[in-house]
Amino acid sequence: MTRTPLLLALGLLPILATTACNAAGPDATGQKAPATAATANDQRPFTATEVSRFDQPWAMTFLPDGSLLVTEKRGKLQHLDLASGQKHEITGVPKVAYGGQGGFGDVILHPDFARNHLVYVSYAEEGTLDTRGAAVARATLALDANGGGQLKDLKVIWRQTPKVSGEGHYGHRLALGPDGKLWISSSERQKFDPAQDMSGNLGKIIRLNDDGSLPADNPFASQGGVAAQVWSLGHRNVLGIAFDANGKLWAQEMGPAGGDELNLIVRGANYGYPIVSNGDHYDGRPIPDHDTRPEFAAPKVTWNPVISPAGLMFYNGNLFPQWKGSAFIGGLSSTSLVRVSFDGDNAREAERFNMGERIREVEQGPDGALWLLEDGSKARLLKLTPKA
């Protein structure tokens, strides 16, 4: 694919991947989708209200009582009481390898949290000889009467292998599926070829039992070893995974220059990176598009210019009934909230809302409101509710 000199220059910054973002990319048919302009603030169908601020937040999840857990990249887990606005730090968090894209990552609840109080956290950890890799741990959340608490009996149940040098592309987004399995996005750590190498788990979507053990029905279980963890391969930097109302898993990933993707994740499928992509290398070298290699699963939506996707969730609330069944993605370089609509297994960008700041995470609250976390220091937690 041809790139302008400006895009090539920006492409030399693989971590930020900052390009102008105000048009949709090719749709699921491979045709160029119509441009989707970001909606101006006064035309947005919601009001954005600041609720709190955090230092480099990365992920959030709601507890059954309506309070909120928020991870901060430097290695803190915060508990926010939305009624009082008070924040309390949860202790017992594992030591994280902070730097670049590394640090404390995702947090999700076990489906039976109300009974067992189990939570899952992901983070970057140090290895030997200046190497790093993502890890996932399970622990019991013990809250105290003051709103603080600790993670007890923390146990690491999964690790990226091999650990490699560098501080980019950890991925480590988590989801628990309708099958009760734990799903993990394991990005390729900016090393390209490991995404196609089944001797390691970089560049893969991982499926485990909720205790970290291996399901016997995984597609590559017969290969044994690390391959037995893998559900799909050929991924670059997956920063959002979520299940739709029909139990299908979707994942968005940061592509190379001009190649962000939304993928429907299919058992045993190979999504082609770095052999194919609808973007190009940051130094300008072309990568063949997906349509040149039909044996690889093609994305349902691609973005060029990129949106730099972060976070992914499907909306099923009642506050915004017009959005039921839509997915929402936070945009980093695009400083936007992107709504994606679906027609069966096909998808398209439907709307883009200009938020004015990099959006790191998006979740649905218990009352159906949308909640956003901005990126960076003094990042705002925003609650989106319908305009009167």
C-alpha cells in the first residue's frame, strides 16, 4: 500500500502510531468504506461528566456493589467508591515492569465473583538479561470496611513465552467467555515472526480454563506444549477482546502504519501477521494485503488512517437503546470513541465521537452509562449519559 511521506515519518514511531484519524478504512467486503467524520461536541448524543482522575490508568471493571476497580500502569490498583468519590489503593499487587507500553494491565472479575471474590490481573514482568513478558495472575480480592483492601493468595497462572527485549506490544487484555474459559490477548512484542511460531505464545489469542489449566478441546491441544494454549495466531498488538451477545469473540488490534483491525476470532484461524496486513511497515516497506493470501483470515474492519484502538466492549444497556448490539472502541491517536455496528458477521464503523483526549478504556456501567478512561497522567474518568 502506498503511504504519504507524512505517514511514513509518523510510522517511525511504532509505539504511538500517531496519524490523523477522521476516515473509515476498507469494510468487510474489501471496498473502501465511506468517510466517517468525528461528531462535533455539540452534536454528540451524550453528556460527558468527569467523575475522578487517575495516573496513567489502563483498565477498569465494576464490582457488584457498583464501585470500580482501576489499574494504573505504574503498578497500582485503585478502588473507587462512586457514591463518595473516595479512592483507596488495593495492596498485594504484583511487581510490574514499568516502561514503554509495559506496566500494570487489565483487571476482570471471575463470573462467580459474588461468591468466590476472585479477580484476574495482567501485567508486564521482568525476566533475565533485560527481557520482559506479560503475565496473568489470579487472586482473592479482600476489601476492608474503609474501602481499601488487598489481593490475597495471588498466583501467576500464565506467562508470555519467550520473554524478549523491548517494552512494546504486550497486549494482555483479558476476558471470561460464556464458556467459562479465560481468554488472553498475547501480542507479538514488536518481534514480528513470533506471531507465526507455534513454539511460543506471542502474537496469539490464548484460551485457558479459569484456573489456568489447559482445555482439552483447544484447536492445537494435540501439539502439546505452549501450542496447546493457542486459539488463534497471526496477531500483532491486540488491545481489546470482547464477546458479543451471540457468544462470538471479537478482537481489535493495532496494526502497522495504516492497518488497525477489528477481527472476528475463529477457532484455529491464522490472521496472517506479519505475512499480510492492510497496513505497511513503519519504515515504508510494503506488506501484502489480506486479499493476496486468502488462506489467512481477513479483518472485518480496517482503519487507514489508524485510530490506535484501545479497549473494546459490546453495549447491551437501556440508557442508549439505539446502540444495543454495537461495539465501542477507545481511540488513542484519534482521541475518539468509535462505535461499530454489525450485520451478522460483518461490521463497519458507524459513528466516531471526538473526545479531545486519548481514550485508553471503555466500559458499560451497571445503569447502562458508558464509562471512559483517558490515557496518561491526570487522566479523567468520564461517565457518558444521554443528553436531556
